Amino acid sequence: MFYQEFPPIKALQEYIQYFWVLEDYTTSSSQTFFRVIPDGVPALIYQEGPSLFYDKCGLVLPELYIYGQSSRHIENSIGGSFRIIGAYLQPTALKTIFNMDAFEFNNQNIPLADIVSDNILERLMNASAIAEKIGVISDFFQKRIQSGKINHKKANYACDLFQKGISLKDTQTEMGLSERSLERLIKQYVGMSPKMFSRIIRFQSGLNILRKSDLHNLTTLAYEKNYFDQSHYIREFKEFTGTTPKNFLLCSHETLANFPKWKV
């Protein structure tokens, strides 16, 4: 498989982390399985084909869709060659861009045409180069942001504190918010409870270490990331990935982080 990353233009850096392209030029039509791992960020996905991905129930995923926050792993499969272009958004971007509460997108792959009237699918299909397609997506986001003007700074600040490992209680104190107010803010802008969002951030931080160090220091990793013990870490790892750390390293091949090709 072939993978590339592209930074967003400066005007979009508050809303988009990066664009990416994943391609597979296989001539085989046999099914290949992938697993989507919760990472705390939503995304826009464009499937260029020629083959399209299917979900676990055998339903084809839309050609152009938004997926929201997920608190569980998702299984996808595909048979044949493909190219997909993704825009990994900032955690609070859905509320800002679409003026909808982020929790309305949770655990879903929603066709963009179901959300907005400005469907850019035809323009993407007519664009030839990857850079041109990314330009089409960037133009779409810029127009949405300019027409919305939603203030997301408070939610962004809360997310930054969570990313730094600040506790929920200390985040409330730092921001001068009650527990209920913080809960409402994060659910509206991120899509899940502050506790779940913090758990996913902690899990992802541990997963990044695991990718580099394998299983040699699993107990140390668990304590470093403030799990009670190794068994607590493994339970939470299984909750988000569907498998143990050992099996994850054996069965997954990550060309794109958190979207590993999966041995079955």
C-alpha cells in the first residue's frame, strides 16, 4: 500500500489536522480486512475507487462521507484496488463546520449529501490530480467556516488540557466550569463525555508507545499512563481495539495509523 500526508493551508489549521491518501494497487479481488480504532477525531472520507469499502454488515460505505466520534472499533473490508482521501479534523471541528452538535455524528458514516446541499462529489470526481482534489475539499471547508463563525475556543482549550493529561477535576477548575457545564460543552463540540474522550486520549498515548516498544514494558506502560495495573490496561485496550496488545501487534499492519490491515 502507498500512503501520503498533506498539511492543510494555514486558514484551515484550526479545523483540519492533515489530509492523507491511502492507495492499494492490488490485482487480487480477495477480501482484505481493516479495523478502525477510536482516536478521538472525526474525519471526511472520499472513496475514489475503483473498489469501495464495506462495513461489517456487508453494506457499502458512501463514496463521500463524514464519520464522527467512535468509542469502539469498527471492521471494514474491501476486495480489489482502491484510493481513499481523508481529512482528519480537529476534535471540535464538526460543530464548528456544520453547526450541528458533534454527538449527532457519533458511530456513523454519514453521506455528505445528507448534511449539506453543497455536495462536492461531482467536483472531486472531475478533478484529476490528488492536489486538485484536496483543493476541492479545502475550498468546501473554507466556505463552511466563513458562513458559520461559531466560537470554538473554549472547547479547543478544554481538549488541549485533556491532551496534556490534565484531570477532569483540574480542567473544570482551570476553566471555571461545573462538571455539568464541561460535560455539555464537550458533548456538543466533541461528541462524547469528557471522561470517554480522556480515556481515548490516554489509550492512544499508550498505543503510540506500544508501537515503538512492543511488549517489553507493558507493566511500565500501564503505570506510566495511570492505569491501575497491567490487567486494567489490557481490558481497556481490548475495549477499544477488540483484541489484546499482543494480538494487536501480531495481527495488525498499520500503513495509516488507527486503520490497520488485519490478519484473519
